[in-house]
Amino acid sequence: MHKPELPTSPTFWRSSVRGPWFTSVLGVVLLGGITVLFVTGLLSYAAYNPNLSPVNDMTPDKGLLGFYLFSWPTTPRWLYRLTQGVHVTLGITLIPVLLAKLWSVVPKLFTLPPVRSLAHGLERVSLLLLVGGALFEFTTGVLNVQLDYLFPGSFYPLHFYGAWVFFAAFVAHAVLRVPMALRNLRHLRGEGQRRETEDELVAPDPDPPTVSRRGALGFVGGGSLVLFATTAGHSFDGPLRETAVLAPHGGPEPGSGPGGFQINKTAAVVGIDMRETSEEAWRLVVEGRGRTVRLSRDELLELPLRSAALPIACVEGWSTSDQWWRGVPLRDLARLVGYEEGAAPDVLVESLQRHGAFRHAALRYNQVRDPRSLLALFVNGEDLTPDHGYPARIIVPAAPGVLNTKWVARMTFGDL
């Protein structure tokens, strides 16, 4: 009887598509794409102002990994909408490329002996971390975009630490392999092709080809193009939004009227008791410098109001178009408890919501001092709807959506 071959046998792998040229093309695409993903991911983390600990700090003991953190700016107002839109859309677009790359090198995972030398052992360790890290980062990222939190623990520290492990392995692998990949791309004929037949990725006894390598690359590129076309619209306005059929909050605008734009969680989902938001019961508590001020919604309406056109952009990649918000500037609320104009500090904002993350959120002093940062009472000329945060919510230019706290109950000004 014919003994079945094992994956450790070179003749187990029969595809004629595998080879150093095919793998190198995919590797060069990933080299650029993953670098952009890593940078935009770090920017997304910085946008949460995690140094406002312990409120916004989702990654304890980050130590040196937080070396680049800075106070997230408020200008331009669409900054987070751009950086996070690129991060999520590019990550989804690269999935076919990543899967094709892993398929192209899978024979190497079964080569024997597993370690031939110290250098080869280090490369194998980096490859293990690279493959594991890539699968972990892309999987958790896609689950987060789809709002499916199937993994244990908080997404933020898992994705943050996973990104550093993956990127460290990615850099080590790139240093070892990029020079060879570039040589493979240059040597497409003659001697280069003869050398390719000796590469361990090339099947010694291949099956008859059903598709050329260029055809396979076209298939991978077509898959990426389809994912891009059905995802990118969630970061745009107008008709393009309806093309985002694979993105949550994509497609047509929900509802109609002044409040007919995206939300992440409804008032019912986070446990808002409508009796607490009634005009009779609700009061905003403003604290700072040992002072406490309590304001009803009618009393807030007697303060000078300001309008600002601002979008909402969330970590899942979706964003709204500019909406017209009207309310009390945060810096004016800071003045009510004794802070002079231009000297407003950080602020801790607390919500009435009972369920979900970010029931508390903190904002940096530069966000508080921006005149467009509002405790909004109206949107698009009408009172806030319950799902948009009635009776009052925070809206800050360029801030991640979760920092734009809804159903605000208390604001505490001071250095955090």
C-alpha cells in the first residue's frame, strides 16, 4: 500500500504557483501596508490620551512602549476620521494578501530539521511570532470592527501589545528577508529562474498548473479590491457610504431628520433610565477648585451658546459627516468653577450610562480650551435625541467617538 506523505515531505506540496518570486511580491506589498497599519494604529492609541490615567489608560504597565505619546490635537477636525479610516480600511484590504502570503510559505513551517543553526533558529522564532502575531492582530481587528468581542479581556491592551510583538517580529523578518525578496524580483529571467527551481518553496514534483503566478496575484489583488470597495465608504459622505456593505454602520443613513446619523450604542443598550434624563430630574454637576455648580438644562440654555460643524469618528473605522452641534463651550464651564479663560485644565466627564466601556472619559486641557469643544444640547437645529445623548453630550474636534461622552451627568475640572 502507498504510504501517505506527510507535510514534512517536500513532495507533499504540489502547487506550481509557489516560489520565491510570488512570495516576494506579496512580501513587498505587506512591507508597505503593514508599516502604514502600525503607524496609524499607534496614532489611534495616542488619540485616546492614555496618559490620562487611570481613566483613559487601557494598557497598564506599557512603560517604554508609550514613549511617543502626546496630547492629541484638535486640528484639523477630521484628523481621527482620516487616520482611523485608513487603519481599518487598509487592514481589511490587506487580508487576501496576508492569507496568500501565509499560503505561499506554509511549506517552510514543516521543513526538517526544524533548526539548522543559531541564525536559522532565530529566523524560525521570528517567523512563529510573525505568523501568530499577524493572525492575532488581523482577527481581533476584524472582530472589533464588526463589534464581536469574542476574545477574553479588553480589545485595547490586547491589540496594543499584540501589535508591538507582531511588528518587532515583522521588522526582524524584514531585515533578514527583504534583501533576498528584492533580488528575487530583479531576477525574473535566465539565471534567476534557474536559481528559483532550487528554492525550497518550489515543489520538486508540481501538479500541472491551473493558473499562472501572475493570474494568482491578479486573483489576490481582485479580492483586496472587492474588500476595499465594500468597506472604504464608511469613511466618506454621500452616496459612497451606501457601498460600505461589509462595514458596520455602513449603508444608508439610519433614520431621518436632524438625528438621522450613525450611533454606536442606543440609550437602551447602555441602560439609560429616561426618568433620570427628564427636565425635572436631570442636573449637570460641574466641579473644580473646591467649587460645585449644579445646572438644569434650562440654566445651561441661558449661558452663551456656540455652534460647530464636527464629525464623529469611531475606532471601528466608521464616521459621520459634519453635523451642526450647538451648546456651551467646555472652557466656559471651566470658568464657572474659577478657571480663567485660556487656563482651563483637563476634565473628567461622567455619564449616566450603566453598561459598556467609557462610562467615564477624560479630555486634555488643549481639547477643553478649543472653542469648538462643546457640551452639546442641540444637533442640526433640534434637541439631541435620546440615542444621541439627550439631555447633553460632549463633542470635541478630532477626538475618537468614545471620548464624546453622551448622557453627561458630571464634569470635574483639574489636572489629571
